Amino acid sequence: MGELVPAPGPPAATRSHDGLEYRDVDLSGVDARDARFLGCAFTGCRCDDLDLAGARLVDCTLDATTATTAAWRSTTWQDVTVDGFRFGALALPAADLTRVRFSAGRVDFANLRDTTFTDVVFAGCDLRELDAAGARWTRVRFEDCRIGHLDVHAATLTAVDLSAAELEGVAGVGGLRGARISDVQLLQLAPAFAEHLGVRTPGR
């Protein structure tokens, strides 16, 4: 990313935005649907109901970004870093992320249904509820993360590593096929696996 130019105003829908810096601005309620961002930085921005549906972000950074609700469905992210974030509800259904890193952030509810993730890392994140039903993930890692509840119904996971995460509960355990979990997680999930396989234990 080269030298950035302070953005002259909020982003606009369907427009291209190249090499701009949005610093300490309130982007709440802005309509940036189908916009294109190349080499842009968002630092300390408030993004309540910022609409990025269908937008494309390439070689961008989002630092200390906060939002009560972020409706970013069907977005495309490539070579993006997201650090120090705080989202109440993050809606990324049908989004396509490649080489994206999320670090040191918190999300109360993440709608990641039907997403396509390739080479995505979550590091030091607190993910209270993560809905990844129908997701297609390849080489996704969770490093030192807490996941309160994970839904992987009908998910397709390839080389997904959950072993370094604190995993409190999983729905749709059959969707974990292809994922790596720790021995401790295996013991924790044993009842769910048994139920999924129709295995009964004495007294049940």
C-alpha cells in the first residue's frame, strides 16, 4: 500500500475509491453498495449500518473499526487486514474472502452463512456466536480465539484448524468433517458426535 490521500468525503455506491484514508470519521448509514476500494485504509471509523453490500475491497486495512450492525453481504475481500475491531452484528452472508486476517477483535454475532473463505486467519478474537452454515472454507485458522457457539450445518471445510480455539459449542457437528480439532475439543464434542452418529451410551 503506497502513500494514502485523506478521503474528501464518505464513499459512494458503485464508485471506485483508490488509495484513500478514512480516519476517525463516522460512516454510519452511508450507502456504498457495489463500491470498489483499492489500497484504502479505514482507521477509527464508526460504521453503524454502513451498507457495503456487493462491494469489493482489495489490499485494504480496517483498524479500530466499530459498528453495532455491519451489513456487508456478498462482498469480496482480497488481501485485507482487520485489526482491533468491535462489531455487534457482522453480516457477511455469501461473501468471498481471500487472504484476510482478523485480529484482536470481538463480534457478538457473525452471520457467515454461505461464505467462501480461502487463507483466512482469526487471531486473538472473541466470537460470541458464529453462524457458518453452508460455508465453504479452505485453509482457515483460528489462533487463540474464543468461539462461544459455532454453527457448521452443511458446511464444507478443507484444512480448517480450530485446534487453538476455545470452542464452547457446535451445532451441525457433521459439518466439521475436514477440520482439525484438539484432543480436548474432541472430548468436549463427544456427546454431539455420538448423537450425530446415532450412538447410544448406557443409560441413554
